[in-house]
Amino acid sequence: MTTERVNPPGLSPPTGFSHAVTTTGSRLVFLAGQTALDKDGRIVGATLPEQFERALANLLTALREAGGAPADLARVTVYTTDVDDYRAHAAELGRVWRRLAGREYPAMAVIGVVRLWDTQALVELDGVAAPD
């Protein structure tokens, strides 16, 4: 499986995402939305950065169990209950991403939502990966 990040020079330079990702091969892993739930089903973390770190760790745990790695992520969607808070913490969230997932960024979108399934959740991540 080959994953290639495509960032055309005619578009704004991407920061923390890729404009497009291509994959070759036939295996895809669809990752369900992950929030900051611990193994007992409780939301952990009071701030968006704390919850983002746990949600990303949960997403990567599911990916690894399915035979993938962070570099295999082709698409991630971030749902947040406060886009302004997300933007205010963007640099910190980027550091969390690099520490947990590395410097290979998938195609991404951040979407503001009124609320998430768990009322205490501030952020949720889902994705698609293309592992070998």
C-alpha cells in the first residue's frame, strides 16, 4: 500500500493537514468517531487539548488494532463543540498530533457541532486509513 500526500503549490500552504491524499492498494480501515472516553466509558480531561489528546490516542489505538499506523491515515474529520477554542489551541493540538501521530498529515476537516453524543465531550475524531 502506498500513501502519498498532495499539496499543490497553487493552494495555501497546509498547516496540520494535507490538501489531498492518494492511496494505492485495496485495504481500507474506517475508524469510528472517538472522543476522550476512558476504558470505563467516562470522558476524561476538562479542556479541549486534554480531550483531543485522549480522542486521538483512542483513534490510533483502534487503528493499530486493525493493523495500521498513523502514517496510514488518509482522512480525519474533527468535530468540535467550540471552533474558536479549537483555533485558539491549534498550536498545542499540533504538538499533540506530532507527538502521537508524527508529521504525516491526512486530509482533514474541522467541523463545529452543537454537541456530541457524550454531553461532556468537546471533540471527536473519525477517520479512514489505508494500511498495507
